Amino acid sequence: MVQSSFLPIYCIDTDALSEGHRIQDIGQLLENLAKAGRLKAPITVLNELNLGYEERSRWAKNLGNEVFIELTPGSAIRAGDLVEKYRDPFADDNNPGITYPGLIKGEDAHDADPEVIALAMEFGWTVVTKDKGIQGACKLEQIRCMTPQDLLLEERGG
């Protein structure tokens, strides 16, 4: 099911959300998007934030419960497929010599990265990330993806 709306909805990963906590302009934008119902993340992003700094985690929780969502059965299957496909470093077949880092860091197969992509795939959302592995997988899966700085520019109309 693809989200139909004139305004995009953004699915954000842990590092991009952390940047919103660190950089005031991005943080304010993320808070506004959350209030408007235009910011989403899998619940595993919040779980990853809980492993870090308490202040950052508290800020993210204040964005609201509707931001952090459970995977649907369809997105859970997609996430598993993405783990299989992009777990380890992977090449860009269209650009020889370019290799992206894998989506899974260490041995943790419960990383939020494939879940962010899976939700974006299912609902037609735009991924927001600084992570090169997510960016590479989005490129290969033809999912719109941008950095937090690009999001700021887009939402400000510049």
C-alpha cells in the first residue's frame, strides 16, 4: 500500500534522528514534521536510541508515540529480504568500484536499518539517513532517500 499525499512522509533512521537532537534547525524541523504526522520510524530506532544518551532518547520520545511504529507483516518480510540481500558490504552493479557498507553492524540482525527501508518501500515514504549502506540499498531498490540536511533544504523550499 503506497501513501498518497501531496506532502511526503519521511521514514528516519537512528543516525539522522540523532542529528536532529544535535542540530537545532534539523531538530525543530523533525519536531514539526512529527506534529504534522509526517515523520515515522520503526520502533527499533527508538530502541537503538535508548542504548545511547539519555537526553537524546528523551528528546526522541517527546516526538510522540505516533512517530515510532511496529512493522506490518508485509514490511517485516521485506526487512528480512533486505537483510539477506544487503547484510554484508555490497557492490553497486551500475557503478563499478563502488561498494556500500552492509546494513547489519556486527552480529545484530535486529538492526533498524533494513526496517527503515522496508517501511519506506511499503508505504512510499522517503528515507532520511546519513548512513551510506542505507543510501546504497535505497538507490538499488529505487527508494527516494536524502540526508537530514537535504530534508531541511527541501522542507524550507530551497
